[in-house]
Amino acid sequence: MDKKLSEPIVGYGRAGLQDLKERLIASVESRGMNSMPCVYTDEEFRQVLKRTETEGNASDEEVRKFFAGWGVLI
């Protein structure tokens, strides 16, 4: 008894994929750019970069303390 398996045509139909694409785009657009993390204007990015460069590197102890709050062992 040799049965062929087939995948549902509906799952791969152009109309279904187009509908999914449109719903995803609408969902992202409804949230707006203000709600997305780490989105900077060029000037904001320059300020963050400058501040980061002047602060220097974290010590091993500082990194361990930071990740300890997340329950991550390093």
C-alpha cells in the first residue's frame, strides 16, 4: 500500500501569502516607530556612541553582576 502524501494547496496559495503579508505590515505599522527599541535619529545615535566611547569598558565583575540579575551564568 503506497500512499502519496500531499501538502495542502491553501497553505501555499498566493492569495493566502499575500493576505498574511498585508496583515503583518498592518500590524507593524499600527505599532508605530516610537514603540520599537533602539531606533535612533542620526544625531541621537552620535550622542549615544560618544557617551559609550567615553564611558569605557565594563570590568569582569561589573559584567557578572549585570548578567546575574538575569540568572545567566558566565
